Amino acid sequence: ILILADKAKVVYGGLGALRLKFGKDLGLINEKEFKFLWVVDFPMFEWSEEEERYKAQHHPFTSIKEEDMEIFLAGDQMDKVRTNSYDIILNGFEIGGGSTRIHNPKVQQTVFEQLGLTESEIKEKFGFFVDAFKYGAPPHGGLAFGVDRWLMVMLNQASIRDVIPFPVTNKGQCLMTEAPGRVDTEQLGELLLESTYKEEK
């Protein structure tokens, strides 16, 4: 008997890791088989213990499921509001994800308000975005794939670095192209930037 006690997110993460460990050690995972899975109905909000408020689980621009719109507008069951977002999983690895976005200005305004933003904060941080809604916005969305992650899983490689054409070191350097390159003082001056880098001797 295995008993775990903690917040749901911690317990689910721990049990998930344990399930994968047992599956691998006991030879229960067929690594030659490709299993795809769509993950949908992500929560719009999650409670932040540190900030003692709700935050957007992904970002505040994901559209809300029509069947949850009533409880969203009521604002009293924020943890039950779901989004029109989706991830595609291959053999336990996320290889793509996307969502449809909010195109209703009233809904977007309400999301900001439910996240605790004041009118002045909304204007300062997202004024240009909110203003754009005055001209209308069509329903829109998308899906992006991580081709390198997809290749890693399909080729049964242990690390994503094994399938990236130009992997970087842990210092963020490319050994083939020697990037990033040096930026001279004149170029920095054009951008009103100053470097704090001290050359090693």
C-alpha cells in the first residue's frame, strides 16, 4: 500500500514519476510503440499560495469554454473554469500545444479583473491590446509543434540535445559557430546598452 499526502499537484506529480519508474524498471513500456494523447480542458486559473491570489495557469488570453462562461462571469468558482486549450503528447512527452484565444473584449476585461488587476494596471500593461479589440477580432487560435522533441521521442533518444543540429553548451555557447559573438562598443551605443561582461584573463 502506498499513501501520499500533500497538495493535489504534488501528489499527482510524484505518483506520475513513480508510475514511469516502475514501468521502465519492470519492462512494461514498449519503447517501439508510439502512443499519442490529446490533453484538453486545462484550468484557466490556479491558486498561488505565495501571492494568495488566482493566476492564469497558462496565460490570460486563452478563450474559456462556452459551458463554463456562466461560472466565469460570476467569479465565485474560478478553479472550475476551463479553457479551449490543448496539448498533444507522444509517449509521455509534450510535442505540441495550442489554444483558441479570447476575441470578446468583455471577456478579456473580466479575465484581467479576476486576476486582480486594477483599471490603471490593465491600461499600463495591456492598453494597446485592449484598444485593438475596438476594431474587432475574429475567433483565432493555433497549434505549435516542437519538432526537436518529436524527433527525440521517435528516435528513442535520451536527450533533446541528441537531435538538435547545433546544440549549445551549459554556458549557452555553440561550439560550431562560436556564437554568441562579440558585440563592439559602437553597436551597444546605438542601442543605448552597456555591457557588464568582464573578459577572463
